[in-house]
Amino acid sequence: LCPPGVLPLCCRLPGWDRASRPPPSPLQPPGLPLAPCRSFSNNKIQVELDESSGVAMMKFKSPPVNSLSLEFLTEFSISLEKLENNRACRGVIITSAVPKIFSSGLDITEMCGKSMEHYTEFWRAVQEMWLRLYGSNMVTVAAVNGSSPAGGCLMALSCDYRIMAENPKFSIGLNEAQLGIVAPFWFKDTFVNVVGHRVAERSLQLGSLHPAPEAHKLGLVDELVPEEKLMEKAAAVMAQWLALPDHARQLTKTMMRKAVLDRLVAHREEDIKNFISFVSKESIQKSLRMYMEMLKKRKS
């Protein structure tokens, strides 16, 4: 049984039965239908599972910028849980159906002028998204086909492998400091585990958004490829990872990530209280309102 407060998904035993299956063939090239294919779609998330390869494609489809609203986060966690519980699925490629943007991060409107109850529900959904993605038994590959600031960067960081479109106009990073917001400890821990302490410290303090070439140099993304070859490369990487026995990879992943996951699980309620206390401050609300006004002016 899971300890109180622990997500069942994160403490599930690895799917030993999956390891007995032969290595999957790579996904079909972009543009061709996946077959046999099982798909489901919500308002914000589209999922297609190719049962012959055991690989799912999850696309964000919440224009204009795939912001992480309460509805988006809820749909994401439900979609990931469905795939996790489907023994035919061994890996998921996460990407965007919206041009030039992977995800813009947390939806500012969810944090501005709302009730304490809403802030609680929203932040719990953010936690849930990270716990499920970072703790997933599946192989997770982020195909970052656009800019990915803040929470969008966190989603990419939470995957096992990150491939980004080779476009210097696309950027990625945890830029919360630019908005007067402090990235939570579990954002920081995830970042440090990918790029190392010094790079993370400098980047977090400055709220840096790194252009794709710089992000690759820092190790924030694992590979850069031309945008038209992004999905082909993601499929090839996925096939490489799935060629290994699932149980060995899953246990290794758990060993590497468990301490970070357990830290949030142990302090989850405290983290929610800290978020509410912080976001409710008038100075922060004022900063968020100013940012929203700036976005409105840009649109007009």
C-alpha cells in the first residue's frame, strides 16, 4: 500500500510483464497514420497510442500558447494516467500541436484575483502534473517544437529525454524571477538534476530564457534537430530507450528520482500553503496584474 499522501502512480511496481515483449519498431514517419491506433482527445490534450510499437503521442492543443490552466493540468494528468494504466503503452512522446510554442507555462489568470480555495485546487493540480510525469514508469520524450518558459520548461525537464527544434527564436528556461515569482523547491530540484547546481543557480536567479543553441550547450536539452525532423528523431530515440528491458530501466529511474519525488510528497500541504501565502500578497497580485496588462497590450 502507498503511504498517506503518496500518488499511487509514483509508487507502483514496474510493469514486469512489459519487459517480456520484443523491442518495438520505431513510429511511422510524420504524416502517416499510426496503426493499429487508439486515440482519445479532450479539450486541451490529444493522445494517439500506436499499439504495435507501444508508443503514445501526446499533443498539447490549447491555443494560443498552451498555458497550464487548471483544466489543462487536469486533462494532462488524466491522460497520462490512462496511458500509465494501459499495458500496451511503454512510452510517450510529448509535443505541441500549436505552432512555435511548446507551453508558455502556468496560466497567470489562475493566480490572479481568485479565492484561496481556487489557489489550493490549482496548485494541487500543478503538483499532480509533476508527480505523475516525473515519476512515470513509461519512457517520456519531450519533442520541444517551440518556446517553453517556466512551467512549460518544467514539463520538458521532467521527461527522460529532451529534443528541441533547432531554431534560435525558440527559448526555454525557468524564468519565474522575471515576474517576481520564486520557483518552488521541486522546480529547482528538477532543474539542478538536469543541468547541475551552478548553471541552475545562475539561471534561476536571473530568470533566464535560453535560446535553443544555448539550452543545448548548457545540457538543458539533449539534442537539437531541424524542426521538420523533430518527430522522426523523437521516434528513433524512443525506440532506442525501449530496446532495453523495462524493469531495469524503471528501477534505475526510480532510484535516480525517488528522493526528489518523496520530498514533495512529504511537504505537499506545506508547499500549497506557501504558494497561497505568496501569491495572495498584494505586491505579487499587483505584479501579476501588470504582467497581464502588458500581455493585453502586446495582443492589441
